[in-house]
Amino acid sequence: MISPRCTTNILVILAVSIGLTGCRSIVTPQWSLEDEVTKTTLSAPQLAPDAVILEVAFIRVAANINSSDSTFWPDIDEMHLSVDDRKRISQNGIRCGLIAGALPDSLNELINGDANTVDLEALTGSLNLNLENRNQRLQFRAGQAGQIVMSKSVKENLTVITSDSQYATAERFNQAQCQFQIKTYPQGDGRVRIELIPQIHHGDPRAEFIGQDGAWLLKTQRAIKQYDAVPIEALISPGESLLLSANSDNKGLGRQFFVINDDDEKTNHLLLMRLVHTQYDDLFAPNETPLE
């Protein structure tokens, strides 16, 4: 018969043995919280191969400054468009110039005027998205349509006169807002072809079904009048900018888009678009179909 003292000694020995065995079976983790966070950090999002980044800013100037004898337009290349294209947009009150590289001093002086809130430093590559200041950084895909809204408010009534070499046509719209449809087509040499088409969005919103990727989507939008006969096309390189505004005739689409779009005919608006970056490169894909 085992005595109580022996029983106690056996229990102590078993407890010590179990404790030692348990200590040997515990493995200290070979990682830290910092290491784990590093392993699980998400990678930065990648731009699409055909992505194009544009910076867009609106510059306010006095109407008499944006005239035929302005000080800044002579510093901007308006000859980058063909003769026919310049004639067509001029007949409709629009002018478009190309700025290669840095903005000219004459334009910088206007940007620094009291009427503007454009951040010059932002135009070097870190433009903030600020709809009140109307500075934006926009991303586009090849051939996909985007919108540049030219007026912050909707007009109760808007009359637009368009012209060609022979005729002039007047149209009236209710609840109207001026916009440019923009499409970008990156080229294999690093340049981008930009296409702008004036549009008038008007009337009350209406819902309609639109087919997309094999499915039907319910989309609410207003009626759109698109002026396909007045396209603006330009081929620009990274770092170059396009400048658009009304011409000195103060008529047609130019008047509606750049002069009276905010109920202030004493002020003209200049639309400045700078090409920041393009992803497309056909150097390693020579068999791919070139972008239109």
C-alpha cells in the first residue's frame, strides 16, 4: 500500500515533468507586428496601359484683355491647327492655342490677377481637386468620352448661333449647360491626340436603359446637343498645354462657353489643359493595332 507521503512525491514529480515538457513544446513566434504590417501592405494602384492624365484649370480675365490686341495671345501658338480647323472654330467664336513648355510670363500675370484662384505651383504636377477653384486633375482612357463642364450653373434659357461658310443657325435650349466632350488617343511616340467637341446639355433629366458589356444599365441624363461640325483636335506632348477661349468676335459657341457662362459678360474664361502623363508605349508591342 502506497503511503500518502509517496503519493504526494509522485504528484510533484509528474507536475514538474509536465511543466518541463510543456515549456519545450512552446515555440516563440519569429515575427513582429511591424513585419506583419509590411507583408500585408497593399501595393499602389497601377494606371491602365492607355491612361492619360490631364490638368485642367479655368483662368478669369477682363473682357478687354481677351481681345484681338491682347498681350498674351501673341505668345501662344495658334498655328498648330490646320487652316480649315482654325477657320471653322473661329466662325463659331472659339480660338485655340498651344503652349510648349512653361507658361509665358504674359499669361502668368493674368493668372496672378485678383479674379483668379489658380495655384501656379499646382500646375507643375500636384494639382489639387478643387471644384470651387475649378482646378482639376483628370484621368482618361483611350477613346472613352469624358466631360469638362464649362459653367457651374444651369441657364434657364440659352440661345446658340452656329455658323459654317454659308449658313448660320440659331437654336434655343431650356435648362442648359455648356460642356466639352473630351476624348484622348495616346500615340506610340508619347504624344496624345486630344479631341474636344462642344455640347449643350439641356432639359429635365430622364431615365433610360443603356446597353453596356452585355447588360442593361439604367442611366439618368439630360438631352444632349452635340456640335460634331465644330471639333477641336490637337496633338500634344507631355508638358505641353492647350489654351481655349472666345475670340474677339464674342459670338456663337465661344460666347456661350467662355463669356456669359457665369452671368458676367465683363469677364472671359480661359480653359487651360496641360498633358501631365501618358502610359501608352508601343515599343514592345509592335503588332498591336495603333490607337485611333
